[in-house]
Amino acid sequence: MTEATSAGARKQRQQEPDDLSPRMRPGGSSLVDAEIDETPAPAPTRVGSRRQLAYLGLCLVLIGLNLRTVFSSFSAVLPEITAQASLPGWAVVVLTTVPVTLLGVFAPLAPVLARRFGAERVLLGAMAVLTAGLLLRPADPGLPGGHLPGLLAGTAACGAAIALCNVLLPGLVKRDFPHRLGLMGGLYTTAICASAALGAGFTYPVYSAAGDWTVALWFWALPAAVVLLLFLPVALRQHPDRHQAVRDGVNVWRSAVAWQVTIFMVLQAMMSFSVFAWLAPILRERGVDGATAGLIVSVSIVLQMLGSLFAPALAARLRDQRAINTVVALMTGGGFALSIFGPLDLVWVWAGLLGLGQGSLTAVALTMIMLRTRNGHTAAHLSGMMQGVGYGLGSTGTLMVGQLHQGTGSFAAAGFLFLVVGLLAAVFGYRAGRNRYVG
């Protein structure tokens, strides 16, 4: 993009209407700019031509394609890791819980770092940390405990890096592609879902071919390293300006509507990340072989893409979202429970129900950010609240599943847990879906 084109994109971004009515602008208004409170407003990424702009778009999508493999790859070979690395029960619970918790802990730091170093360079640093974490995760650093210190440190690094990317990527997509929000928003969202599906579907085959779980986990450092190298020249070319934070919008922490939406997000996250962490081990405990279990989880996640594509558009066209929020919450909780209790012959049906419900539930929970706020500033504050509290408390889902499995020796109690979580999500989804606004 030429300098004149960059100026035009900047002007277009600044002139975009800040009003977020219940009928979202199609294709892009679901992308929240976490840096919207900065002054001066961050400019689009500096690129020299339309070809370089397309290259930037490719890099952003490829970053999204690396943001969920850390969750689904670990669960795909969890029985092998537990047995061969001699992991204690508490370590399994921690390793499935910590990365999700860190999504909430590090999310508030992303705008702070972006003001100091620029969003592009923070993303580059996050990808470097993610690559390092993926390399460290299966390593045996020679410390007491064998592989456990590397697993703990590497998993924590991955969670922190993904938290920064989760916050900053949507704003960059919205800022740099105002004329292609529908296309780029769709590609970015699809890439994240595909990331989880790839981790679930390919990790066990890599393990089978190599005969070593460390190789299966190290494999996922390769695509992260490739994206790091691809994005390196783009990020280093940027010369970020200093920005200051100017708070605008209502105080979402004092809003009952904001808390209803946030608790809806918490319950959604409890189920979503438990699928990534535990669905494959659940299926394997029921007698499904490792490759088939990974494929079932992968297909379930692919079906999440369908839900995430259609649910937001439907939600935005409704007068209120009480019905759709309730239905998709019950689908998700029911699909999860049936994957544990339902006849094994119909496991593909249960996984499909879970996938469609989960994709729709995640999408409508995020859509509530726009439908319950009147302007971009309030939406950014609500998004920060939802990510910090939602992911922080949402990690208790994976924690409880692990503890229940340890305490009872089976996943049956987890099935009842997610029936309850699904019902609670339906209740808070109904309340969050009422046609009201934060503030």
C-alpha cells in the first residue's frame, strides 16, 4: 500500500461510525479493537504495496492458525504422555488448566504493551514466545521430574503468548482491512477453529509414525516458527509511536448487563476448553482408538466453524437473542454429556451435536459484545472484561473435569457437571439475550 493509500485507510478507519446498533454492520463489527482508547489513534500497518498488504493478511490468518494447536494436540496424546512421562495426576490437571487461565491473566497486558511497542511488534514477540514454548514443552531439561518442568514452563509460555494474540489480532484485522472486513474476519475466525481441528486430527498420526509423543508435540513448533519468520520483516518495518490511554465509555464493571454477558462467556469457556482438553481422552476411555478419537474431535471442531459462521448473523437479525442463546447452550451441554453417556455407536452424532452447539455458543457469546453496547469504546471495555474474567474463570471447567476424573476414576461425574453448566449457560444466555444495553 502506498503512503497515500495508507492515509486513505487511516482516514476511513477514523471516519467509521462508532455507533453499534443491535443490527451489526455485516462482516466486521464483531471484531473489537482493543486499542480504541489510545490517543493518537494507532495507524494501519505500514506496507508498501497492495501485494504487501495481501502478504500482511496472509500472516495474520496464519497466526490465527497457530492459536489453538497447543490445547488440542496435548489432549490427543494425553494417555501416552501420562504413561511415558510418568506424570502425577495433579500435573495433568495443571497442564490442562494453566494455559486457559493465562489467557485471562495476560489479556489485560496486551493493550499496555501495544501502546509501548506497537501491536505488530507485540504480535511478533508473542509468536516468538509461542514457538519457544512449543519447543520447550516436550523437552527434558535435565531437572528433577524429567519432562515435567519443560511441560509446565512451555505450556505457560504458550498460554501467555496466545493471550496477547487473542486480544490484538482482531483490532489489526479491523484496522488494516476496513474494505475487506467480511473476508478477513471470516478467514481469521475460520483459521482459529481450523487450528484446533488440526491439532486434534494430526497429532496422534504423527505419534503413530514417530513412536514418540515428544515428536508429536514438537511438530507443532514448526508451523509457528514458519509464521514467525514470515511476519518478522513486516513487524520490524514498523516504527511505533508512543500512545496514551484515554478512558471513554461506561464503567462496564458496574453494569448488571455486562456481568450477565460475562458469566455467559465464563460458562461457554468452561465447556469450550474442556472439549479441547478432555474430549479425546473421554472417547479413548470409552474404547475408541487414538486415531479415531482425534478424528472425531477434529470433525466436531470443523462443525464448530459452521455454527460460528451462521449463528452471529442469525442473532443479529433477531429482536433479542434469548431463544438462540438458550438453544445453543443446551445443545452444547447435552452434546458433551451424550459423548460420555450416549450409545457409542452414535458417538459421531453426539460429537456433531456438540460441535454445532459449541461453535454457535462461542460465536453468540462474542456477538453479545456488540449487541449489548452502543459504541466501540464500551465494546472494547466489555471485551476486556469478558476475556479477563471469562478465560480466567472458564479454566475452572478443565480443572473440575480433571479433579472429578482423578477422584472418581471415570468421566461420568464430568457428564453431570456439564449438564449443569449447560443449564446455567442457558439461564444466563437468556438474561444476556434481552434487548438491553450496557450502561
